[in-house]
Amino acid sequence: MTAASDVAGIMHSDGDGPSIQQALWDAGLDEDIRVEIQTVVSDSAARMQTTQSALEAGRAPPDIHMMDSGWTVPFILRNQTVNLTEQLPDETLQYVNDNYLEASLETARAPQGGDLHALPLFPDLGFTLYRQDLIEDAGYDTGGWATDPPRWEEFSAAIRDARDQAGLDYGFTTQAAAYEGLSCCTFNEVMTSWGGAYYGGADNLFTAGDRPITVDDQRVIDAIRMMRSFIAGEEEHTLDGYPQICPSAIVQWTEQQSLNPFAGGEAVSNRNWSYAIAETGTEDAFGEDLGVMTRPYAVSQQEAQYSDVGGTAVALGGWNLAVSPFSNREEEALQVLEAFANREVMLTVFRLGGFLPPNLDLVGDVDPSDVGPVARYADVVQSASENAIPRPATDLWPEQSALIYQAVNAAYRGVQSPEAAMNDLANELEQSEAEV
Amino acid sequence: MTTETDDGTGIDTDPVPDGGTVTGGEPGPSHEHERTGNAAVNWMESLSEAAYAYLLLLPAFALLTLIAFYPMIRTFVMSLRANQTRGLDPLGGFVGIENYIDILTGNARLARQFLDVGLTSSFPFIELGTPLFQQALFVTLAFAVISVVVETVIGFGQAYVLDQEFTGRRWVRVAIILPWAVPIVIQGMIFFLLFQPTVGFGSDLMQSLGIFSATPLANSRDAFIIILVADIWKSSAFMALLILAGLQSVDRSLYDVARVAGASPWQRFKLITLPLVMPALLVAMLFRTMDAMRVYGLIESTAGCTTVPSLSCLVVEAMFGGTRIYATAAAVAFATALVIGLIIGVYVLLFRDTDGGMY
């Protein structure tokens, strides 16, 4: 199977040490089956290209492809994955459907018919990390934030005050460069927390073609205006009541660049993935001073117009395993997938690599000293899983994603008004949807 | 190839006892065979210089046809079919030049367009669909023209310096050539980090001078300038090297004669150096133009293809962007090849009469 060095490094171990391979064997995988990893780069876009090359050419091995939850569906729609609903034992399917994070499963199912075509290996969720110590010093009570995040107004005021009082360079750092991470995740979260949606609510995420396009909705525009306020303070196209808390450089920042100032103690808060918790939550970093929550919000779920939006929101990332239809060892590959759907295997992957188990109930089952700081925030992870919002990953998503992140980035930078940017975007998305 | 064989056979049956005189004394079964071989040699020797040159070039052309023209024709055929984002078959039915119309009118299924201008009834009769710096054709042409002109001028200056005798010349040579040794990705990272506000001083400096916005790597115009400067910084050394080779082949005694005749330094440059260096200069410019027209790696490692879309960027994005639009990708690739071909054509036409005969 394909994997980046992070997973490749824990697949096998020297001697008797714990490894994923050992866990798979313990879970009942035939001892004759050994999983060989074809190591690929960690960059998701580059990995998609590798997968695409192999599958378009009908080439195997790799017999199992590790696919980003953001681009599994296009491969399913091109008949380049094995239908697991038809091939896996009922017992395994039952376990997966009953226990796995539903939002992750949605990214691995065929949009028509709902058959499962890939097995989630681990989900990833976007968290808001903050310096509890600094915010408390500025006179705010963060006691309930973990599972009951504040509204954006309170959050931004707290960040501003904490930054000013501690004399830091930055308040809140996030990702807003023109790249997939903006459309799939950070903007998706902000928009959802405002009760907005790309395609009229969470029901229409995976069915391209006949669905409403709602990016020019007032909620979405307000979400952009708030981000403009965070970046520019009181300026054109901003929103009253939201102070400047983000450096303007966020419009060219991705994950690592936004994490660096926070990890270096120069920022109060950062939006990032679970690895950032592992990195900044250790005792020699911020330890217990690190607060973790899901996104603040502006419009509650009850006030929202569409289904399953509004309230706090968490973008969904993560990776799925799909079996290549061109494999000569399909039988064996399916056995490997079956073994992955096992409690002990998931916990081994979590312990060794820090990757969240697709069955998130297991997070609380481990000792924080075993897996690092993430386990300390088990309740936040649980609440995140309940508020996870997947990107609308259809076969058209990569094309639409590029249109979205360009428009949002332009509006964030102020080169286009939010209204104009979203109106143009709505037209472009309409054209794209018409291609179905 | 066919003509060649026909000719060979013709000579073989020719009654003229040309080869026969040499091998005639040796009877035996190999006689016929050797006669044929000699006939071929003689035929080749009877060819004109030009025809002989073409004959020797044939294998290379055959190879080129196989690895360059065949894929191009395939690309063209693909570009005439429809996109198909679902199902196993990557391409749909025949749609003629529809994909080309789409990319030339700014309606391609791409985040950045190849060309996006519309016609209007009032002056200046064209309007931009998107800003110029976000249209791949304009970006690439502007990049090629500006970078090649500036690199040629700077490269000429550097070559002139390198051609002089002075103490410390070795160190200056190293300093001038050093950027050329930097790999593209490292070069890109240097400029990327220079304009990261938390790392480099570039953003603050350029912003305080009022030249750049606060986030130059996200701004198409600023990022274009950054990439231009990055390329000039590196590739001027390449121009300097090639021009230096030309300079060093100039016969020094010509300058002595010119001096005796009372020519000014400018006259010496214009009448001796420039014409003699011209062939080398043109080859260098042609190479740089082709390189500049396919710029990709530098952009990808600095500001990214979204901010500064080049033609190669579009091909890569269309091909590997995730949504399967292979027909559009093929159309963009073929159009890119055409544009580059046209520009090379301009070089060949403009300079075919140049002294020294480039071609």
C-alpha cells in the first residue's frame, strides 16, 4: 500500500517492538500477508497525482491506495476503487458503519447508492488552539470554552486583549493562502459557524449537478467581512464589533507558517490540525496552558437557515484506504482492510503515530502518557467529531475548490469586495455544476 | 526512407561497372553483396553536401518524430474530445475545436484562464475578463520578454567584465556564476522566505518603499515581479557564460587595427564586438526564451501557480488538478506548444540573414 513516511515508519518494527503489522497479525490477518509500504511524499496534492497516474494506467501494485478524504470520491466515481460493501464480510461492515465517524464514512462512500468504497484509516479534525494562561490573565474566563466555544465577538475581544496585555506580535493565526486548505477547511469552518454553506446545507455536499449554490448568501458574505475585520481592523468591507487580531500575512500562510509564531510564543491562538496539539501541548511546550476547542461561532444551529450548519464547526480531513480494482491480490488486500477495522489496530496506530482512531470513542480509552497531549482533550475531540463538516468532495470539487479559494483569498485581501467576489464565484460554480 | 531504398535498388541494377572494377577480381557468392554495398557508398558520395547532411540527420529526425511529434499529435487528437470527469473512460466524444474556443475566450474549466479578453464597441475595443497578471498567456509572454531582455543586457555586462584582465578576476567570475549553480527549488525557497513576513525582510522593505503590498506573495503583480527578479538573478549568469564564449572567440588583433584607425570604444563595440558575438548571443537568447516560456518550477516554489499562472502551470493544473479534464489539459498543452513554436519562428525569421548564419 501507499503511505507517507509518518505511517511507513510505524508499519514495521525491528524485532518484537509494537508495529501496525504486528497489530494486524494479532487482529487475525493471515501471517503470510505482509504489508509492504510504497513510501510517497506527504503533500496531499502530490499524492493524488501519484495515485491518479497508477489508476489511470491500470497499474498495480500498489494494491491499496491511501487516499485523502478530500479526494476519495472522484476516484470512486471513476470506478477506480473496489466496492467494499460487496466484498467485505457483513460483520466488518456492520462494525464500521456503527462505530466509525459518520462524516469520515461519507467521504468514502459512493454518492449514488451509498456503497462503501474505502475504509477510513484515521480522521483529522481542525482545532482552535489558544493560550489559556494569557487569555485568563486578560480577564476572560475560558473555563467552558473547551466544549462550549464562545461567540466570535467574545473570542476576538479576548484575543485582542490577551495579545496587547502580553505584548505579543500576533493575536490569532490561521491559514488563508489561496490553496485547498482555505476552501476545504478554514473558510468552510468560518462560513459554517456563520450559518452559511457552499451548496445550501450539509445535505447537498456529495451530489453535484442539481443543488442550490449559496455562496452569495448574506451569511457567507458576513463571514468574509468578519475575517476582513480580523485582518484589517476597521476598513472597507469589514464588520463592526470585530477587532483586528490576525496578521495580514495569513493570506499567504498555510499550516506550518501559521503554527510557527504560535509555537514560538508570539501568538495567542492558532487554528490547526491535531498534530499541532501534539506539538504544542507537551510539558516542555505549553503543557496545561494550551487550551483546545472547536471554532467559535456567530450563528447558532437553531438560527441557521440550512441543515447542519451554524454553531461551532470543525473541518474534516484524514485518510482512507481503497483497494485498487487492478490488483492481482485483491483477496489479500481486502483481508488487510478487514484487519484494520479493529479496536487494537486503531489504538496501535493512535499510540505509535498519534493518528486519531476513526472510531473516536477510543480516544478516551488510552492513557495520555501513552499517546501524548491529544488524549488530554478527549472531550474536545468528541465534540469536534459531532460538529465535523466535510468538504463537498465530488468529482468536480478539485475544480470548484480552486475557484472558491481564489475568490475568498481575493476578498480577504480586499482586492475585491466580498459581494463582488461571491457573486462572481456563484456564477462560476453554476457553470461548473452545469457540466455534470 | 522509401526514396532512399528505391534509389539504392536502381543503382544496384545499373549496368555501369562502377563498384565492379574494385571487387571484380574476386569471384564467389559475396560478389553481389559487396557490389551492393559499394553502390550505396558511391551513391552517398555522389550526394551534394546538403543532401548528405540531411541523410545523416535522418535517424535523429526519426527519433524526434517518435518522442516529440507523435505525442504532440496524440495530444492534439485528445484535445478534440470532451472532458469526462466520471467513469473509467477518461475522454468523452468528439467536440471539434470547442476546447480551444473555451480556452481562448476565458471559459475553460480552469481556476486561472489561458486568455480572457472580450471585445467591446468602444475604445480600446477590448476588455479584460480577469486582471492581466492572472492570465497565463500574458504572464508568460511578459515574463519571457522582460526576463530575456534584462538578462541579455546584464549578461552582456557581466561577460564584458569577465573578459577583462584584472586582479581578482577569478573571484569575480565565481561570484557571477554562483547563482547559476543554485537549484530551482532552493532559488524559489530563497525568494519565498525573503517575502515571508515572519522570516525575511523583503516584505517590510518593499512595502516601506511603497512598491509592494503587505502580502506580496499573494498579490499577482508583486509576485510576478518577485519571480522575474529571481529569474534574472539566476539566469543572467547563463547568458554571461554563453556571451563570454562568443567574446573570447573575437580576434584581438581586430581591436588593434580599429584603434590604429582611430575608432572610438563605441565604434569598436558596434562594428567589431557586436557583429561577431551576435551568433552566440542569438543562440543564448533563443535558449533563454524557450526556458522562460515554460517557466513552472520557480513559480511553484515561490508564489504558487494560483498567484502567478504561467502556461506550464495551466497544463499541470489541468492535468493533475484532481478534476479529470484531460481534454482541456491537452488543448492547453497543445496551444502552449503552438505559442512557443510561433516565438521560435519569429527568431528564425528575424535573424535568418544575420551574419554568421544562425540557421
